Amino acid sequence: MIKFVMINKKDSSNFDFYSYTEQIMEKVKLDLNSNSLEFYSNKEAIRKATFEYKQTDFFVNFTVLATYETIQLKVDVILPSKDPSNLELHDLKIKIKDLMIDDWEQCVWLEDTQSELFAEELYKKVHNVENSLRRLINSIMFFELGGDWWEKYMPADLINKYNERSDKYRRRTPSFDNIHTNLMSIDTGDLTRILNFKTYKIKRNSFFRDPDGLNPFEDFAEPINVFSRDEKERLFIFQNLMNSIFFNTKSIEKLHPTLIRELKEQMEVDKNFWEDYFLPWFSCDFRKFDGLWSEFKTDRNHVAHNKLIDLRLRDKFNKSMNELQKLIADAEEKFDAYTETEAASYVEEIRFEAEVMERQQADDWRDTIEEATGIRILDESEIIYEFDEHLSTIFDHLRDMFYYRSDLEISYFETTLKEEAIIFIIEHNITRDDIKVSVLPDINSSAGELSTITLQVITNDKEEMFDIYYTNGEAEYNDEQTNYMPLVYDHWEVTSGLSKMEKFISSLVSSDFPEITEDQIASVPCRYCESRSVYFSEEDSDAESTLRYKTGECLNCGRVNTLGFCMRCDKTLNQEKDGLCDGCVAYMDAQ
């Protein structure tokens, strides 16, 4: 949707709404080589037309607002396909505007979803370019100057400026209050100041030197003979400057340019950051890079401050960012190759910091949304954490339900919830039957999107699926109210699915995993598979028919073993051969 309004017709004496709009659109049709233009609605103050350009259909609406003092003509350009990236839309809106602009005193742009899309697209790249340079600077500086390079070498005003920002970020994220974050919050323009930064030291031949233990200030009125004539003159100038400042401290405001010049004469460059540390990795000189970065900064501010963006600026900015990104990426690639073995830990630390900053920026944005609307927009790790809490709770409860069953082995496995995995197993120690629960995650951390965890319960010939859900919150910025408004409220749907799964597993255990004690396992091995898992029950034959397993049945291979019988009472014995049961032996002993 494109909306703009033309204000105050320069010559309104003979303005005819119908003929003017007809004339404008006919020119548009001619200039853009269109074969289709039709005004399908003609009212006193509103005209609506369809227009085809490069096989794309558009609606163009004109609305006239006329008073005794002024005439305004509002123009709406609508793309039915709702694809604001459409390049034909850009051509059409600019063509209509250009054909009308000379006839009116002002043109006011009201809405441009295409420009907004361009800004969103460009701003993502802006972050990538800025953060890649921050990362590269930190990587090289840590390697060359150590972990305290920021505090040790940067000027005090820069340190103080960013310490204030850093303190705010650290208070908001206590888990990261002990990491280095200054470059993450540094202004775009200050990055190139760091690239070209220089530190200074006193020259070996300055008048501050102390050769052979002699102090040049001991005989201040008559400088010692170790100085040359030129050095003596400069020392006197410096001496007079300091005398004036000591006499009146306010005089430094007038004298400081001269003082700085004299002091600079006694100093020489100690560390040239660009020449010493960055030039070896860049394929251009600083002048070229600084020029590109200055242009990038200007375009960045245009995008960041919500200014209109046309196709030419988008293409120009994309081109300059691509060139910068390539220069930085190539430099980073060279540096990484050089430090692959020597400074792997440094590179990893900086990449971690970049991720921390990106998460921090995302957290700040989500905090803003939550404060303004009350909805939560969780990232992937937070969604996984909440799902994991629900799952661990339900499986802990299932474990507690069957804690008394010594014949069951219950296992819970930690999973990442990023791929299909087994999370829970109930295994019968004797039959080796089991119930397996697998998770099939589908996590989508985008705003307003649904995340699903499917729980697959499988045992023998039975299988069931249970789903639990989380819907992420979503908000949009309301330009009229200048605040965020909720679109989708975040909510969890886990209770029903977990409750149904719990009941299903409990039912399976009760029906398919009958409790078997050690007394119900015969003391003889199975003659077929040799496992000691032969079922034995002393119940009579009528009662035995109600049991799931037959006496003598191997719980491992399923085949039936023949056990011995009591020769006196026909009771099944816990042995292979016939004999006497304990009861009959006791009876006969008592006779």
C-alpha cells in the first residue's frame, strides 16, 4: 500500500478532477508502455482505476479534497498480491508522483509499505556489517594487545562513554556481568576511530630526557648544555607556557593549542593501530575503508531514522554494504587462518560475545514488548526449557507411580528437544518387554508461531501419539498510538496431552506388565533358551487359568516347560522331576 497526498494546486482556477486524473494516468500508461488502464469507479470526489504494468495488476485511487482555500489530491497505489517487494510497484508510484509534482506546492508521503520492507531488509544487513567489524577489531586487539587492550590503550573519554552503557547492559543481564562488552555497544563512527587510533610516547631526544643522570629542570633559568639551541628555545617556550598556566589556570583555555603543539613535538607514535595491526589483513588502505564506512554510516542513519527508501538507495546501500562485508570477511578469514592454532581461544571468545550481544539485543526487544503489551515472545532456548520442565515433571510423576515395582526398570533421558529422541523407558526386568516414549519436536521461535512436541508411546503392537503445544506471542507497532499492540497472546497447551499420555502409560503397565516377584520365577532354567525366566505359580489349575502366564511358560522365549508334579497330591513343583511337595513331606514326616 502506497499513500501520498498532493497539497495546494499551483493553478487551481481551472482544475477539473476528472480530466486531470485522466490525463495523469494516460501519461503513466504511455511512459510505462502499459496496454491496460480502466477507471472502473467515477464519483464526484473519488476515482478508482485498474492499471496493468509488466503483467502485474494495480489499483490506483484518487481522492480530491477541495475547500475555498486549498485543493488536496490523495493518491493510493494498491498491489492486490500484497508483495511490497514488487519492483513494478516502485516504478508506478514514482512515475505518478513525478508527473504530478510540478503542479502542486507540496507532496506529502503518508504510507509506504515497500519503503518499510526495504528498511527492514537493510537494517538486518546493517547489524551484520557492524557486528562483523566489531568482532574483527576485538579478535585482532585481543591477540595483539591482550585482554585489557580496551582499558589500557583507549582514550579516557571513549572508555567513560561506553562504561556507562556497559553498566546498564550488565545490570539487565547479571549472567554476563563479568564479560567484556564495550565494542558491542560502541557507536558506528567510533569503530573507524579505533582502526586508525595511535598511541604516543616521549621521544628519546625530547627535552624531558635525562641523559647521564642529569635533570634538565634543575637549573631551570639556564638550561644545561646538553640541549641543542633549538631544544633550548622549545624548552623556554614550554617553560613560559607552564608559568602562565600555573599563574592563572583559566589561561589554559587560550594556551592549550600552543601547549599541545609543543608537547606533540616531544612525542612520537608508539602504536599505529592501522599500520601495525589491521593493514596486514585488509586488502585496501585506510583511506578507502574509511570512505566506505563514512558512506555506510550516512546510509545507516537514514535507514535507522525511518526515512523513506527508494530502489536506488536500496541498491546503492546494498552494494556498499556488500563491498564492506567482503573486505571485513576477507580480513577475518586471513586473520583466522593465521591464528587458527595460536589464538583459537580468542576467536571463540569474541564470537561468543557477538552471540551474547545478539541475544541481549533480542532480549531487550522482547522485554520492551512484554512491558508494553504483557505478552511474552520466547526464544528457542526458552521454549525448549519450558517444554523440558513440563516433561521432566510428568515423567518424574510416572516414576513415582511405579516406584514400588521392583520388576520394572524406569529410565528418563535428558534430550535437547531439537531432534527426535527417546526420552523415557519402562522395561520389565523379567519379560524384557518395554514401553518407549520418544519426542518428536517442532520448535518455532518466531513471533506468533506454534511449537509442538509430539510424544510417541510404543509397546509391542500398540502405539499412540500425544501432542503438547506452545504459541509464541506477537505484537506490532502502532504508529498512531506510538506503542506496541498485541497480535497473538502467548499460551501453553500441555495439561491435556500430558494427562492423556500418563493415563495411557498407566493403563499399559496395569494390563501388559503384571507384577512378577522373584518367588514366581522357577529355580530351573528354560530348557529351550536356558534363561532363568520360567513362570511358576503354586495356585491350583482353576485359579491358574485366570493368570496371564501359564506355569512353566518361559517369559523370555514364550515356550512352555514341563515341571514336576507331587506324586501324592499332583501339585506342580518348582523342579523338573516329579517328587513330593513340602506339604506332603511334612505330612508324611508327621505320621
